[in-house]
Amino acid sequence: MRYVDEFRDHEAAVRYIRQINRITTREWTIMEVCGGQTHAILKSGIDQLIPGKINLLHGPGCPVCVTAVELIDRAIAIASKENVIFCSFGDMLRVPGSSKDLISVRAEGGDIRTVYAPTDTIRIAYENPDREVVFFGIGFETTAPANATLVYQARQMNLKNLSILMAQVLIPPAMEAILSAPGNNVKGFLAAGHVCSVVGYDDYEHIVSKYNVPIVVTGFEPLDILQGIYMTIAQLEEGRAEVENQYRRAVRREGNITAQKIMGEVFNVVDRRWRGLGLIEKSGLALIHKYAEFDAEIRFGVEQLTAEESTECISGLILQGKKKPYDCPVFGSLCTPEYPLGATMVSSEGACAAYYRYRKEGTESIKQSGGKERP
């Protein structure tokens, strides 16, 4: 296959759906841990086309959504300072902190700029030598090489006015946190293909062995996801638990060695707090001592600032796979993309945003059917 349309072929999708129906004999719960996959599932109607015995849960696969409230508050505290240019991806600007968001800081006069790549901030720092330039370094393993490159280049160029607020998180520890939580019902995972394109999938072998759950590295187009579901169900029905790679056109077992090298040069593994999941051991990346001068938390003295999550929003339960967006009483009414109460409605990869965009009209009927509506 050479073109993206081939991964959206209707006839091939029908064949996969028939095969999934043929092999599914029991109820199975599968979780995808990628916001891009969640949106593809909802947009293509995959969750409504596969057998009703298969329950797809949407896990903590949106990096904007899982960024802890305290990190948002630290970003706000830094961005509010007079001499700071605060740079971020656009999705982060409307994620609520404990009392306001970065958009509010901009409205109050803060110099907050949307960038499309971490290294865009190097030019901004170079052009503004008398001001402090800070980049909000969010993301999973996918964005880690670019964030590491930013810091590496800043040191090479001796840029003294550039720093990064680290919010980098790692997927495998979050999957373990979900599997070890009381009442967990997840029997298999669709792993994020772009994460594995960077770090490979050796780390998943430990999870498969410890929890006896299949993990299928999966792409983002409809046929990718249908094949990933088929491969997961086949393992479950056969009593197997293995790591399989559906996304072979982009992912190798060892991942991208060059990307891993720059990550290892700049970062080490630390404990990290996730929105909705709390503190997860060894689930984040931080700057090693050699690059500590570029740590915005230290530079601006905000590392001790803490905050509690709001109780008004169930996005934490959605990120854990315990609830779906239509379970929220204010979904689509008091909480919309224009006026979001939680991060999962803000982000373009959030589960609530996906349901609002593709399922809002059918929310009431889905609620009445217990979330198992099929066409």
C-alpha cells in the first residue's frame, strides 16, 4: 500500500469486520492508548461496526489531557512573569489549571506564543536576548526526541535565556497503572504506533508477561485499527498473550536508535504525576544534571507549586477507562470545546472532544442503551 486511501478501503474494512465477528465468542474489553486512534475509531464508526461483545475503552492516550494540574499552574505562574515569552503547542493554552488557563494569562497581557515545533523557540530566544523564553515540553515518547534536541541545541549555542518546562510522560508505566488498579477489566491493548516508532516495543514484553494481556502495536487509519482489533481478539480467543506489531510499515522492534540516543543524552527517568491517574513511578522524563540550567521549574522557582484536580469534571475517570464521555452529566451542555470543563474536551486528541464531534447527536440514545448501541 502506497497511499493513505488504501488504508480506508471500504471493502477491506467489511472483510475485517466479518472476520472479527466470526472469531468473537465472548465479551472482551480492549483499550487503545492513543488519542489519534480514539478519534479515528469514532470518526469511522468502528466501535459501532464491530460486535457488541467488544468494548473499546479510551485510555490515557492524549498527552495534553494527562498533563497534571500542578504543571499547568506552574506554566501559568511562569507565563505571568513580565519578562517571559512562553511558547507552547496550541492545545495547551485552554487546558484548565486550578483557577485559570494560559489563554487567560494571554488576555491579561502575558506574551504567550503558539509554536509548531520545539526548536521554533530557538529562533525566538535568539531574536529576544533580553527576555526569558520558555517552552512547555509536553508529550509522550513521540515528542521526546524533538524536546531533547531543543535542549541539546540550546546548550551547543550557549543560549542562556532559553529553558523548558518538562511535562514528558511515558506510556508503558501508565498501562501498568491501569492493569494494576482495583476493578480493572482491560483484557488487551492497542498500543500507539508512533510511540513505538521511537522506542520500539521491547518494554511491552514485561507487561504481557506480568499481566497476561495481549498488546498489539497499531497504526491510525481505519484498516490499521480493525486489523489491530482482529489480532487482539484472535489472541484472546486462543488464550495467547503476546506483543504483535500491526504497524510494521513504521515500527521496528528496536525503534529509532538515533532518537533514543538524543533522549538518553538529555533525559533521565523520573516519577511523574498524571492528570486522572495520580503519581506513577518512573513514568516521566526530566533533564539530567548536565542540562539542569535549562530546567524552567528550577530557574523560576516553581517546582514546589502543587494543585488539586477539580471534582466538577470526570475526565480523570475517562482517562482511566472507567467512564466514557456520555457518562458525564454535563457533556455537550455545560462542557463543550468552546467552554471546556476538562482537558479531555479541550484537546484535539481528547476522548470527550471526539465524542462531541462525531457522536453528540446520538448521546441520549447511547446512554439509554448502556453504551452498547449498534446500528
